Amino acid sequence: MMRLYIDSKDICLLDSESKNDAITELTGKAPVFSSLADLDVFRKEVIGRELKMSTGIGKGIAVAHGEYNSRDGIKVALGVSERGIEFDSIDHKPVHLMFLIASPKEAWTDYLNILSSIVRMVKNDNLRTPLMSHHNPQFIYSFLNNHLSYERA
């Protein structure tokens, strides 16, 4: 079992109210994405995926994702919105926590394990409720890094 680590600097408060703007805002604010060689291509891929099918999984959560060309490993950030983001979620409710995952094409198995870990955590009412009730990045940072882990293939 491995810990999924999200740096505190990559937990960002968002002002955007639409998913495209929120994706753009988070990729611009979270330092973890600054090393992507072509950030605009990554943004367009994530937004393109959202046009095909929303990653708003309900209960105020979205897990947006895209691939990038590098072997730098998987990058994860979290956007937090107190007002909520219109995300075309399956329950038609606004998103307050938007995870954004960037993964190299060859890291498919690790990506799926990380995605599964995030979804498992946020589907658990006992974990999601305290996470959703705080809009403090430091609290969220501590909480996530105590509760997120995944199996590495």
C-alpha cells in the first residue's frame, strides 16, 4: 500500500463557477502542474474529456483527469470551491471538491489505482462529510494525506 501525497500548495481555493474555468484556474494555481511541458495541451485534453462525459461523480465531488507526455509521474491537485462549480454532475449538484489528475500515458495502472482510491474515499460518508465541511486547505491537506492510499502495481 502506498500513500497518495498531495502537497499543501496544490490544494487551491477556487473562485470559478464553471468547470472549464475551474480547470483553467486550478492548472494555473497548483504548482504541481507548472512542470508540464505543454500546459495548454493538457488543459484542452481535460476540458475535451469533460465535453464527452462529465467527471462530476456526485455529492459535490469531481475527479477530472488527462494525460501528458512525460515520465515525471502522476500529478494530483485539488480545487476547493465554497460556492460550488457547475459541473454537469450525475446528481446535478455543484462541485465543491475538484480533484485534477495528470498522468503519463504509460502510467495507466497507477492512474486507475489512484482514481479508485480517491473515489473510494469520497464515496465513504464518514470520510467525505468532514472533508466537505472544511474549506481550509491546511485541514484538507492533513485529512487527505492521512486517508489516501493506493495499491501500486
